[in-house]
Amino acid sequence: MAHLSSLTQELTKQDKRKIATIVLVMTIGLPVYVVFMSFTGIIDVPMTPFFLGLTPIIGFVMSLLAIIPSYLLGNKMTL
């Protein structure tokens, strides 16, 4: 797999905005989604303060470790 520095050398402003959107959606959107799905009964997740505090951290880490590298690698392959 390519090094991260080689993947980020040719980023445009639009690419940087897309990456920022990915991080924001995973950090803010994932907890909101989990709470909504739990309240409606679609998923059974305990709504404890610990879990609600842990969910944004999980989303942020997922965006950094999986989604952003996948976006950068795909962006590099299509150039």
C-alpha cells in the first residue's frame, strides 16, 4: 500500500473539503444515528452516558483508520 504522504501530495481544496465532511459526519452523524435508531427500537443499544461519549470517538477513529485512507487511495488510483 502507498505511503500516506504520497497520497496527500496532490489534494485540491475540494478533496480537503470532502475529507473534512467525512470526519464531521462520522464524528457527529454516527452518534445521532445510533441514538435515533435506539429510540425508534430498530437497534437495541443501551443509552448510557459512557456509550454516548464513546460513540463519537469510535466514529472519529473509523474515519481516520478506514474511510479517509480508502478515499485517498481511490483518489490516487483514478488520477
